Amino acid sequence: MDAEITAAHRECVRLARSKDWAGCLKVLDAAIIKNDTNALLFLNRGLCNSHLDLHKRAVKDYTRALEVDPRLLKAWIQKGQSLMRLRRNLEAQQSWQHGAQFASSGIQDLDLCLELEELASGTLQAEPMAQTRASPSISEANQNLIGSGSGASTSSARQIISNCRANQNSQANHLSLIRNNSNARNVEIEGNFMDVAELERALSEGIDKVNTGRLDEAIDDFNRLLEKVPRFASALVTRGTALALQGKLEAAVQDFTQAIECSPKQIEAWKRRGQARAALGLEAEVLSDYAEALRIDPNCSDVYLQRGMFHYKLKDFQSAEADMRTTIEKDPNNKQAWNFLVWELIFCTQSWTLSPYLQPTIHVKRVLLR
């Protein structure tokens, strides 16, 4: 039996070198049928499912691995990462906290112990690139965000995942302008009068529901709100975000487009429409949206990040690298950009042309080792 497991492991390593995760899954499935008490087999199958963005299956594999061996710290970490990608943030935090308890009992891998403690305490944020250390990718389909019949190009679905949480601050800009320019209790938006506090509460509650994965509830709430104020740009952007997370990309694009018509300088609408169009494979439209967003705010690091990831998908590595460098210049603490720049653009594309200002920084960026 041990010889069979060893042979399966060697075959998986060979397949992983070429990123044949589907092939790895077949090998591991066969091995698990013969031995369903080996925690590492379930862990490795979970990792393969994670690489394929099959996070529901990954969570089941990590859970099974932990049932066999609850001291397997890597499984606690990866289970939390997959739960985060499923928008089950509370469960992810609980996974890391449980893992941290095992990290302090007995002799364990020091690096994994520290990572679990940081994740459990919230000092280390889960990043889209974190779980794919060996061979990260932004181009596989995400089964939970892109539904059947959505019309999305599965090869670019991950564009929607990387930064699709509703932004509490940027989405509330419209309300801030209302408060700052009116002393009245009631305000008018496109001919419709509503109480300022009511608008604030409705928008805030909707954003919270999107960020905690209650997408149907959020969409219903925004449907009712938009019946009263049909051209409320921030509500349109947030409803569009919820629709995108459900894989309804064309409907999301319609909301973002309407938001742009209502408020042409709202950068969030341009950026999110670019993300949704990226998932639909609309190359020219994506680059146009990102360009307009940067015209409105040339210092928005997240737009450079999103455009860089899209350039990478198009195999325009030079433009992708330039955008990632600009992201870091604008936001030196952007972990996602650091991860992407080093693991994808340097290691995976064999580009070793780090500029001098980046070289001294690499060894102190712990995130690069995640």
C-alpha cells in the first residue's frame, strides 16, 4: 500500500510540474479509493481542487484530511483560504482559529504556526494569490461565481474574484456629497426625495450583505431602493457587484453602465464594469474602461492592479509588469501586487529583470513566501 501511495505521489508531482491539476485529481481519486485514511492524499486533492477554483470540493477534502489528522496545519490554512473564496468569511476565521490551537500543541512547522496565528488574529489577510504558491494562476474558472448560462468566458472568470467586494467608502461617496452640500433632512436624487438617514442605512446594509455573501437578499434590497431612486449610482454599482458575484455578468454590466450614466466620474463603476467585461472576454472594452477610470483618478492603485492582471491574461507580460510596478509605486503595501509580480511575472515567465528599487525590498516582504 505504501508503495502505491508513493507511486501516486510521484505521478502527481510530475503532473503538477505542467500544471495538469485535472490529471492530478484522477491519480489522487484512484489512490483515495484504495486508502481513505491518508490525510495527505485528501490534502493534496484539496490543493488540486483549489488550483482549479473548485473551492467547495476543496473544503470537503481539507475537512476530511483534518478528520484523519487534526494536526495537519496546512489543511487548516487552506480550508480557511477556500472558505474565504466562497465568501464564508466567518467560517474561514474559525478554521484558522481552530488550527492555531493545534499549532501551539506539540512540535509543528514553525512557519505554518506563525502563518496560522497571523490569520487567526486577522493581522494577515487572505490574498487571492496566497494559496497558489507553487504555480499561481488567474485564468481558471470559478464554479461558484460563474453560473451556467451566464455567457461568461470561463478562462477569464477569475478577474471578477480578485476584488469584487463592495467598497464601503467609495460606494458612500455619493451620500457624502449629499450630506456636505445640503442641510436638509430630505434630499433629492434625480427628482426623488428620500431621507438622508434612510439612504445611508439602505446602502450600508446592502453593502454588508454583499460582503457577507447574502447576495439574493442584497439584490432584493437594492431592487426596492432603486424603485424609489432609479438613478442612485452607488446602489447600482453595489447591485451590479452582487450580480457579478452570482455570475450574472451581463446584468452586472448593465447596472455599471447605468451607474456611469448617472455619475460619469464614479471610478468604482468604471473599474467594476471593466472587471465584468474582462470575465466576458471583451478585450477592447475592458482596456477602455480601465483607461477612463485612470483618467478620473491617475493614482488609483487597484485599477492598475486589475489592468495588469488582464494584460497578463492576454499574455502581454511587459504591460502587465509595468502595471504591477505602478501598483506598488502607488501602494507599496499591496500584497496582491507583490505576489503577482514575483510569482507570476518573474518566476513563471522567467523574467529576472527586477529594477534596482525592487531588489532590496523582496527579502523583507514576507508575503512573497506565502
